[in-house]
Amino acid sequence: MKGLMMDVPLNIKTIMSHAAMVAADTKLISRRADGSISRLTYSDAFARTARLANALDHLELSSEARVGTLAWNDHRHFELHYAIPCTGRICHTVNPKLFPEQIKFIINDAQDEALFIDPQFIPMIEAMQDQLPSVKHWIALCSANELPQSSLPDLQAYENLLGCEQDSYDWPLLDENRASNLCYTSGTTGDPKGVLGSHRSIVLQCMSQNMASQLGLTSEDVVMPLVPMFHVNAWCMPYSAPMAGAALVLPGPHVSDAAAITDLINQEKVTFSLAVPTLWSGINQFLNASGTSIPSLERGVIGGAAGALQLYQDMDRHGVTLENGWGMTELSPIGSYNRYLPSHDQLPKEDQAEQRLKSGRPLFGIQMRIVDEDGNSLPHDGETTGVLEIRGPWACSAYYGKPREHDWFNTGDVATIDPSGYMRITDRVKDVIKSGGEWISSIEIENVVMSHPGVREAVVIGVAHQHWSERPLLIVVPDDNYPTLTSDQLLSYLEGKVPKWWIPNACEFVDTLPHTATGKVSKKMLRENFNHYQWA
Ligand code: AMP
């Protein structure tokens, strides 16, 4: 017997209608490249979204067109996140910080019919336009008077495109399993691979994120995603914030300018933000150096890479509780979340620290397990490490245009899971250091080193060793205030804090670390740079 409930599809349009009803006057702020501010309400932004939907139809894009964006976090990109999927098309966010070769590959693989481009990226696209045969329309994300001179054929200004359209649209009732969003992930080997989300996967991810024991946004929140919309839709904030009736503050291009960001936090009374550890670290350093305070900011998600305990503790002093969120592009992106609970305060001091560094419990809907090299499930005892596998309605079952994957998705992360369901990432499979046949957790060593006040950034990589096959090498960006810091001091600082045989054989100082296009430290590049490293 079938249940007698209405068959109402879970599609992105329902987020828009809901927010238009419960949060029509809630603000959607965005900061332009020149620092000036655009102030809209959700009601204004959805009226503009309707105009954009009409414009997409007038461009005669096909019904399942992939529409590419190369853009920062701002209100125009927000509008594209709704108009493209809600007209049945696929919003393909392209990471403009990738190498041009990768960008060209991605646009061609997706067969994008139109590109919406921030003026800053137009020169890069001009240089490859002849090699992008599927693209028929080029739109600059600016007003008519900001339209740059360009060799792109019939380049139009976004505001001109919207100017002559009506601000109502007859939205179609779309199947919830219809494709909605496309984002490529640049793996370590081979070409980037497309992760194709659906209306249903986006809606379910946002509903699960918004549970009180997870990110739990409310209509009191003012949310500022520093994670880019071109990387898995800023962890879905353009969808989950309006779903919760929370306000959105979009920071525009200058996300790594900590002074500008803290200024925006104070001006707009931001309560919640999301960023990778490198950006939180920049904010922390700025607050320490300038004495600025950010009283409205209560909580933040630190994710995309492991953050050091010291950073959590420093941000506590600034009044911001950081919460660890783990995920990946293939998971739309959040899989687990470590919501700070009052019961954590009852734990012994050293366990409190351990607790915060865990990657959290799975969001409702996500199943997790750890397995050995033969695929056997391993115990959830908080000690045994294995490869993390997941299943769930917002986990990728196959890459775009590629054959299906297994029922369980192999994340390529190495983790433990404890009896309360808390998962902790100890490494990436490819970053694991195997010394004399035993695994060493680079993340745990980095975490201890980062608690030394003379260390600004620290990374541990495996380097070939004649006897042990691999040994850890510590690479450190020292803090300017500690000019006398030595390698030996740092190595002896690790004694008693990690197993003796984990202590790196050497420590090298560098001025900066290489970062990937998504703002994470690139261990791959470091391994290449230290490929011929000679142990003393
Ligand atoms: P991406 O698909 O580019 O978002 O990268 C996903 C990968 O980033 C994961 O498989 C992890 O290796 C890493 N990652 C994401 N979040 C965390 C986290 N909270 N702690 C440690 N690593 C993380």
C-alpha cells in the first residue's frame, strides 16, 4: 500500500518560494570589487532572478543547457544559482583560479552554452575563446557602463540583459531528480571530474545542514560564506541560508583581505561564517595585530582541510566558536559536522581539545564506515584507522559522463570513528606517510607543531628514505616575532607529544607555502619541491 501524502518535488524553486514568503525583507548584501556595497532583500533578488530566467529563455539556451559561471561571491552569482536550475538548466560553477588549461578542459567537457564572467576573468577567457566551441553567449557580470572593451563576440553586460525583462516568471514544476548544479573537482591524477548535483540532493543537503545539532542556521543569523560559490556552491550557503530565513553577506573578490572582511563583519553584524583554515588564520593574525574585535560573530565553520587546535583556541579568545565541518565536492559538500555542545565542557581538559578536532558526526542521511585495504569494515573504536567510505542521497554515484561508481564512495581520506559516531580525519590516503610499514598521521604532527607560538604555518610530508622507505619532513613558515627559532627547538618540542618514531627527521623553514585553487595547502606541490631532498 502506498502512503497518501502529496507528491511535491523537492526542488530549488521551493527554497526560493519559501524564502520569498518568510524572509522577503531579509537582507542580501554584497561587496563589490571597489569596496562599495550592494543592498538587496531576498524579495528584490528573486525579482531580478525572474528577469534573469526570462533572459536565459530569450538567449534560446537549450532546455538542459549547462551555463557556466566564473564569478566571486556576490548577488549576481546568487541570482544565477537560482535562475539557471529553476528554469531546468544546469548551473556550472567554474573555479577561475584553476590553470587555464584546466578551465578550458572543464568548459569543453561540460559543453557550456553560455558563460557569465566576472570582468576580472575576461582577459583569461579571451585568450582561450577559440578553443571553446560550445559557448554561444558571453555575459560580463557588470553594469552597462562597466562593460570592458573585449574581443569576446557580442559580449553583453549582465544588467543590460536583465534591463528589458519582466520581473515575474512562470517557473516550471521540475522533477526533483533533475540535474541542477555541476562542479568539477581537480583530483590529484588525471583530468578534473564533474560532480552533478540534483534539485533533490541540494534540498536534502540544506535541510540536513539546517538541523539544530548541525550547522543549525536560524532567521536570526547573518551568514557570510568566505568559501567561494565556485567551489561547491559555498558549501550550499546560497540555498541553506534563505531556506532558514537567514540573511546573507557576500564578500566579493577580496576574501583574503582580513581588514576588509572584519570591517564587513562589524558593519553588517555577521553572526556566522565559513572558511578554510588559511583564511581563519589570516583573520586571527589580523585581529591579534590590530586589536580589532568582531563581537557579532559567534560561530564559524572551519573545513576543507584540518585546522590546528591553536587556531580554535585563538578564535575562542576573539569570541568565535569554530566548528569542524568535513566534506568534499562529491558530497555536495558536507558529510559530517562537529557542533559544539555544552556537554563537551564536562570532558577532562585534554579530551576537550581532542573532541574539537574531530570532524564530527554524520549529517542525517549520510552513512559512514572505515575499511581496510581489502574493503573489510573496521571497528568504530576511535583508535583503528581505515579508509573512509560514505553513502547518502547527496553523495555522487558517478562522475559526469563517466561509468557508475560503487555503492559506497571511497573518499580517499583516512579516518577513525569512535563509539559515539564521531569521525576524525587523520590523513589523505595519498598524504599518508608509511615509515617501516607503519602509518604516521601528518595531521596530528602538524597540529602539535602549530601550537608552538613561533610557528605561523606547518606541514608534514613523506620523503623517500633509504632505510625506512619514507620518513616525515617538517616544513614551517616561522612567525616574524620569533627570529631565533631553530629546527632543533621545533623537533624537540614534539617529544612526548607524539610517538617517538613519528618525530620528523628534519625541519626546513620556508617563507610561504603553496596553496591550491581552493585555498588549501598543496602537499602535492610541496612533495614535488622536496622530491630530491637529501636527509642529513
Ligand atoms: P574538495 O573536494 O576539494 O572539497 O576536497 C575534499 C577533501 O578535503 C576531503 O576529502 C578531505 O581530504 C579534505 N577535507 C575537507 N574537510 C576537511 C576537514 N574538516 N578536515 C580535514 N580534511 C578535510
